[in-house]
Amino acid sequence: MDKRILTAESVTEGHPDKLCDLIADNILDACLRADRNARVACEVLATAGKITVAGEITVSDMPDLPAIVCRTVREAGYSSNYEVEILIHDQSTDIADAVTGKNGMENCAGTGCIGAYTSLSSSARKLGAGDQGIVYGYAVDETEELLPLPVVLANKLTLCLAFARKMGLIQGLLSDGKAQVSIEYDDKTPVRIAAVVVSCQHEEDKDVEQLRHEVLKLVIEPALFGFPFDSDTEILINPSGRFVLGGFEADTGLTGRKLMTDTYGGLALHGGGALSGKDGIKVDRSGAYMARYAAKNIVSAGLARECTVSAAYAIGRTEPLCLNVDTHGTGIYPDEIISSAIKEVFDFRPLGMIQTLGLNRPIFADHCCYNHFMKQDAPWEQTDKTKELQELCALLAAPTGAIQ
């Protein structure tokens, strides 16, 4: 028997790195509201007293970026008394020409360009990747969300922590927080919770022991109700003691530093590209979403209990360089058959991913926090391709001539 412990973490929207992600995605959404063809690659750096927004944005009507920054910070539970520095310039023309195809797109500009682009001739309908990159999508059947159990439970903890703060269930609880869950596995089956860690910012006069009791009763127990801890579970609540100073006053925040909390908790492969602040042309984001969409449908269809979908892109190229499926020995068909099926069912070209998943709409901030793959209303979390995959795999696996 293979006994092991797997761990994942999650953070609240008040965590400094995640708050930078959220600022970047609110900026992206504002740009897409103004111009569905906006090109955004936005980074945010924040520290005590100052927030810097930098990157490349090309949009027909630039939103009020400082106002977006201050509103996001306030909504996360902090004072917006920050100096906001904006260091934005247009996207490189070399990248823009490579992505759009200079000749094919010269008559397609402004709001709604993606929609207009679909009416072009097939020879002109080329939209290249906005960067090179490797992306992975993963799904496993051990939870309803088809995610690893430690990932699901860690995010439930931080969601409960944020709910307790916003609803006033725990007085003196502040915005910055994180949680970590360690699950003991017997082979590939989760059997018990080995450890839980919750760290949460609080007001200076809050009694730490009272806080620990309230977090146990009002956060941990409700969050873990479906898979409860036992008498041997190690539970650590604010293990360092007081946690008064938080957010940007305590720690520098930066976009893209929470890649594992955004995805699979480090329990599956990751291409290394961050998600937030990037429009759908950036395959780090769109490709990761599409790969998750495909992997989730494969598992939901019963074609495998566990699945990794991988794709690689080159800047300016329309087609992915490679697209593969690994069912980790759990597939009911050979991986090559399932891989052939997803190439027929899912369009992994940049324009195809944008259209399929609606990535030219302002939906990104809603999915920025508490894992990009936990919200069942997300377009990439739908399981609407299961029947098509089942039928196509059966057809591809049939002996030659057996299907009339």
C-alpha cells in the first residue's frame, strides 16, 4: 500500500499577492467592457503606501486605472490610501502583428472585433498565440469538483474565513488570511485529514485564544463538514501567535505569485505561466482554461478517473504545437484515442478558445480568487461535451469497418 500525505493551500482576496491578481483582473475586465478586442498584459506590484500598475494595454478607451485600483483595495477590506503609479504602454507592434496577422486583420478594428473576425474568409481567419507557453489541465474523480481533495478543502476554508469576516460572525477578523490542508492517502484514495493550518489577520485587541476557538467552530468545522477531521488531526490556528499587520503593510504583493493556489495546489503539472491580468490571446490563461475544460469533460464522461491534458504554443502560431492526453493508467481507451477525440471536440486555437469560453467578455475578476477551477458557473468548468467524447472515442476504438 502506498500511504502518503498531500498538501494544498489557499488564500483570501485580502492576501497581498492575490489582491494584486484581483486588481489586474479588474483592470482587464474594465478594458474588455470598453473594447472587446482589448489587448491586456497587466502586472501589479504593491507595498506599504504604494501600488504600481505596469504592462502593456491596447484599448480603444482607456479606463480610469487608479480608480479601479482604489475600488478593488477598498472592496477587499483595506483603506485605499495608497499612492497609485501607472506605468502602462501599448502592446508591442511586433507581437500585435504576429498575433493578428497584419494583412488579415487590417479591416477589423475596435469594439466587437472578435465577433467581426469570424465573418472573414477561412484564409484570413488566423489569430496567433500571444506568447509561447506550455499549459496543463487536470481533473480527478475524488471530489465533486473533479479536483484533488486538498485543493477543494483549502479553498473551502478560505471561503468560510472570508464569509465569517464579511458577515461579522467573528468580530475583529481582518482581510488577510490563508489556509492549508494535508490529506493522508491510501494509494490514490483520501482517507483522513492529517493537518489543517489557518492563519488570519485580526485587530490588535482581539484575544488570540478566543480567535482560535471561533475559527475552529465557525470556519474549520463548517468547511470540513463533508470530510471531517479526527482526533489525531493536527489543527494549527495562527501558529505564529498575533497577526495584526497584514496586506500590503506587512508583505509586498505581486501578480502571478499564487500559481498553485490558482490551479491544482502543486498536485498536478503546471506550465509556469500566471493567469491574472492577461486577455484570452495569452495562452498561459486561455490554454490553461481550455485544457482544464477538456480534462474535466474526459473524467466526467467516465473515460478516465484521472486526466492531464497538455498543450504547447508558439507566439504567432494558430495551431498548438502539440496536444496530448495522459490518463495516468486510468483510461478505458488508450490515451491516443482520447487525445484524437479531444482534437475533434475542442478547438485549442486562440480564436477557438476565446469564442468557446467567452474570453472576450469581462468575466475574469469573478474567477480570480479561491481557485480558478472551483466555481461551477465558469465556462471552462462545464461538462457539456461528455456525450460527444463518449461517442467519438467509441467510434475511434471500433475495429475498421465495424461502424456502418
